[in-house]
Amino acid sequence: MKVFILTGAGISAESGVKTFRDFDNGIWNGENLEDVCEKGCFEANPSLVYGFYENLKNMVVGCEPNDAHKIVADIQKKHEVMLVTQNIDNLHEKAGSTNVYHMHGSLFKGYCVSCGETFENYAFNSINCSECGENGSVRHDIVFFGEHPYHLDEMMDFIGACDFFVAIGTSGVVYPAAGLVEYAHAKGVKNRVFVNISKEDRSFYFNHSLIGKATDKLNDLYAMLEE
Ligand code: NAD
């Protein structure tokens, strides 16, 4: 089977990583969202943004992947899978997944706002850029609101030819990720599976729903792919 899997914050919730939309007061981990998640926020207040993501990274480092991450890794071993996550944590990798496409970036990569260079597994011992020499220009490689997500073209190519489109633990309010199921529907992808702890209005374009905790429902998904 050719399977496109999109994961969101819900898959990491049971590992202890806070989701984002579950806070509707505009505050995430104690900060106003627009101060740490909007395009230009790093340039406006580098130490606040750096500190916020460094704290988040330190919190994530102490979290372990859960059964849902592990079942996704098992599915990858049995099927042709493109695994895309909106998450900036590394729990899919820790669960054994390979080729994880981080469409919104990663806490474990660096990005120079001056020259655009990216750095894998960046330790953040310095935020001066070793590539262009600019001081204080390296931030966590996170795609902020107003910036372009990564890998969109590859995703469209894969979705256009897949048998299953699966969205796990994502609220479907952050575009363009939220529009991918509409694209799958328009392209005639036969099976569009929604896995979420709550049934939401945005599930209109899906034709299968697995409602419950991701750790409970991914066994059903695994079985569905075997049928
Ligand atoms: P979101 O917070 O908007 O939505 C989370 C979704 O997960 C909700 O629909 C909720 O009903 C569902 N959910 C919660 N617990 C669940 C569980 N145990 N099992 C199944 N579903 C569950 O997250 P989003 O849609 O990914 O979009 C928000 C943005 O926030 C993303 O761009 C992401 O980069 C970022 N974010 C990332 C992390 C992370 O890296 N772990 C955490 C928070 C936010």
C-alpha cells in the first residue's frame, strides 16, 4: 500500500508534550503565541524566542515515544509510506521512524536568518553563524506563522498517487497542512482516515474516522492497512 501519514501535536500528547490548539487563550507554555510563533518574532526579540524553543527542546528531550509513534514506525516497515509531521519534536525518530518530513521544522535543527543555512543536530552552543559569520543569527529551524512550510511539492506528488491518506492527532486548523485532505479528496484518494481523540467538524473530507486516543486507535489503522 502507498500510504501518506500526516501527524500533529495529538500524537505526542500522550508522551507529555503539550498540544497547541488545546490552549485557546493564545498562550502556549506561558508565552503569548504571537511573540514566539509569528514571522519576524526572532528578529524582534531573539533572546525570548531562543529561550522559548530551547526550553521546549529540553522538555521534549525528556519525553519518550508512545505506542502510536511505534505503530507508525511499524507501518513504515510494511508499506510505502511518506511520513510528514507538523511536530517539531523528535519522537517519531526516537520510535524508529526513518525519513521523517518535518513540514514545520525541528527543534533539533538550526537556521540562520541571515544567510538561510540550516544545521542538522544543532547543539545551540552558539547562535553566531559559522557559515556567513553573522552574530546572533541562528535560531531553531521552526516554520513560523507567515512562513512557507517545507516539502509541500513532494507531499502533493505523493498524495496524488497514494492509496491511503491518514491524519493523526491534528486539529486541521493550521494551513496549508489542513488543506491536504481536501487535495487528497480532489485527487480521488480512496481511503482518507481521520484519527483523533475528538470528532471534529473538519473531518468532512475524510471517509473513515477512528475516534479515540492515538495509542488505542493505531492498532485499528494497522489492521485496516492489512485488509
Ligand atoms: P493542535 O494542537 O492544533 O491539535 C491537536 C489535535 O490533537 C486536536 O485535534 C486534538 O483533538 C488531538 N488530540 C489530542 N490528544 C490526542 C490523542 N491522545 N490522540 C489523538 N488525538 C489527540 O496540533 P496541530 O494540528 O499539530 O497544529 C498545531 C501546530 O503546533 C503544528 O504546526 C505543530 O508544529 C505545533 N506543535 C507541535 C508540537 C510538537 O512538536 N509535539 C506540540 C504543540 C504544537
